[in-house]
Amino acid sequence: METKEKERLGSESHPPDSRLSALGGLGEPCRHNEEAWARPIELLICGLVYYDSARAMSEATRTILRGNEQTAEEPSAAAKPESGNEADPGFLWDFWYPAARSSEIHAQKLVKGLLLEVPLVLGRTAAGKAFAMRDSCPHRGIPLSYGRVDGDSVECSYHGWRFDACSGQCVEIPSLTSQDKLKVERIFAGHYPCDERDGYIWVYMTSGARRLGDGAPGMRAPEDIPPAPQLAVFSEKYKITHLSCDLPSHIDHGIIGLMDPAHGPFVHQSWFWRKRASIHEKAKQFEPIPNGFRMSPHTPSSNSAPYQLLKKITGEPVTTTIDFVLPNLRTEIDQSGKLWFSSRATVTPVRRDLCRIDFVAAWNLPWPVFAFRPFAKTFLRQDQETMIQQAEGLQHNPRLMLIDDADRQAKWYFALKANLLESRRTGAPMVHPMDGPVTLRWRS
């Protein structure tokens, strides 16, 4: 059995949000068509992309769509940072996000949570069903997490108002008399769909915590909500483990760091993974998939020791498939003969200046959990330390860049995000930034 353990950072977090301010080719500015702003991004063709770290990185692709000719020295007025708390934090709504580990949520106990800057209260009904509500009583705003679970309802600590835990509907207001005509069933506390998979409590973050199916604009009926993500496994018996660590950065920085193929020999130098001297040129084929992209099945890098060990154990080739899917999921499946290893990393948005890597892995390899965890913890800690260091530099709002081919996946991510939002706004089908398979080359 896995021991309860988490990696947490203890340092002060900094807001390293950044926004693309201009595009530049290799030595000369990119030219944009006047009609570009009106259509989704089909492909990011510029070799070099600049963005201003003082501005929301999630807004990066807006500049790409704009029709005015701009250079790195002439950012558009529309790209200027928004003021106050109304600035768009750049989150993607109407997706499932992991809010907590299943082991953290116990019967008849309320637990605080935070996703996309929304305060949540999590708990279980008397039957053990997990639920998620907005941590605010609609009466006077006191957090419901100060209250208690009573069977299938949550009771507020201030005036004893009770709400159905799985729908948010008010079921009792103790102060009402027989003369009161208030219809308590018309009162709702904010609530979110909730599911439990792979040892996580997943919450479907709708754009407003209102009752699903009530016809409110932008809300999705329960039957329209897709199932929560589930880790792929390939046998009945397997081992599983979970790790997490906080990153003091916007989710966009966390995601492009997660998919960055070139940092391995520098950030993850170790005897069990890679060495700086092992850098060599690689070519990987990518293909479009719904809401994301896939590194097509391939033989893993020869300078990665774990893959070579797996090959020696089975005597058969190793194949690796890596997917990225909006809003934040990276999955990897490694197979060799009957042995397999499956992992999923999500970059979970907590605040605009804080995200969390939630990592789960399962395997049927002859490798016990206690032997795997130290290596995985080392790997995550290296990423965490790098992001802490990056946050220090981003305090000074430097201009950053994305290059081809090593940063092409980051460009696809921004384009996917922008095109999804445009599709939701217009109702038109989402345009994928990739029109077919493509081979990328880099050294790592």
C-alpha cells in the first residue's frame, strides 16, 4: 500500500503571468493579414515568438490573430495588461480538474479546496459519495467548510441553513416559521459535478456554480458532461502511486514546461536518467488528436536508462506514445511485450500565480512502489526547483521567446487554447492548428 505523502513547496509564490506582445521571424518581423483576427489559428509558422512576461501568457495567441503589422518593439494597444481583478486569468472552464486525493476526503468531514481561483468545499455523503460545492453560503457568504456534513446535506455554521450536498439545493432554513412563504427549494448554493477516479476527486469546473440543467446561459446539462479522465491500464493486476508538487507559476508556464523536450539533459541530470554529454539530435513524429496532439508511437531515446532496462528485461522492443490533451493532460504509455507503464501528469490551475502537478503512474513491471517513488520524487523536485527559479526571474517582466522546433508543442498548445475559445464563442467547429502529421527535430 502506498504511504500518504506529498511534495509541497514552502517558498513565496510570484505572479509570472506573461502575454505574447509581438512575433518575430528570424531577424525580421512577421507580417500579418488584416483578416487574421477573424479566423482561428491554423498554424504558427514564425520561427521565433516573443511574449512579454508582464502580461497574461494565456493571451499570447491574440497577437497572432490581430491584423495590424507589429514588431517586438511595437506591441498592440489591445495587448496591454488589464487592470484590477477583472483581468482574465486565462483558465479553461468546462473541463474536469483534480481537486484532491481520494484519501484526503473522509466521511462526514469537510475539506477546503481551490481550483481556478474558486473556493471549494469537498466532502462525502453518508453513503460515501464525493461532492464539491462552492465554499460560500448564499445567505451571508460564510464558508460552508466551517459547517458540517449531516447525512446527504451540508449544514452552514452561521444560521444552520442546510443544502443537498450533490445538487446544492437548499433543503431547510431553521429560522422560517409556518407563516413564511419563502420557497427554500428555489435557493441553491454553488455546486459542481464531482467524480472519483484513479485515487482523485475530480471536479467539473463550470463557468458558474449554478444548478446544471436550469437553462442558465453557458451551462451544460448533466448528460452533456464527458466522463472524468481515467488512467489507461492494460492488466487486471498492477501497482499504482501518486505524487504532487506546487509550482509558483501560471498554468501556461507549467504546461509548456511539462511538454518541453529540450530541458531533460540539464534539469534532469542523474545517473538513472540522462547526462549532459548524452545530448544528440532527435526526430519525432506528431499527429493531431481531438483537443490535442500525439507524439506517435516510437522507440524511446537511447539516452534514457529506464527504457533500456525495460528492453533488457523483456528482450523485446519498447514503444512509447505521449499525448497532450486540453486543458492540461499529458499521458505516456510505455510497452514492451506483456509489460507496461502508464502515467498521467496534470497541471492543475489553483490561482493565476500557482499551479500544481498531479502525477499518477501504474505499471505491471517487477518494480515495487517503494522503489519507484524516490526516482519520481527526484524528477518532480527538479522541475519544481526550476520553476521556482524561473518565477524569480519573471518578477522583472522579461521578454521571452518560443523557437522552432523544440518549442513547437508550446505553440500548438496556445493555438489549441485560442481556437477552442473561439469555437465556443462562435459555435463554429474548432479548427485544429495541425493539418496532419509533422516531424519535429531538436537536440536533447
